[in-house]
Amino acid sequence: MADVVKVEEAVTIIDHIVKSVSLKDEALQYYRLKLQSAKAVIEALENDLAEMEAREVDTFDALAADRLIKPDAYDGSVE
């Protein structure tokens, strides 16, 4: 749940920056669009996280189900 709070804070910060950027400067318009894109990505990730939490899906199990990793490949060690 802490991750969702961090994402919400990031979206709030991006909103503030986007709203404070003057549209008169072409370079600032470019960065404003980039920030809006970043905000959309963050919101999409937040939605995915909320959906996974709602389904109570463990990330490792989800990766294993997608065959991105083998279920027995992780032994708990950190390399």
C-alpha cells in the first residue's frame, strides 16, 4: 500500500509542475507533454497495482504464470 501512496504523491507533484509551466515557451511545452506522459504511465501502473492487490496476486506468482521466470528459479537468495 505504501507504493500506491508514493505513486499518488508523484502524480500530485507532476500535476503541480504541469500546471505551473507556462505554455508560451516552446521548450516548456515539450517538457509539459513529457510530464503528462509520465503521469499517464504512473496512473496506469497504479491501476495495475491496485488490480493485482484486489486479486491478491503475488508478483512472483504472476511472473511465473506469465512464464517470465520458472516457479522454482527463485531460491530466496540475493546475488
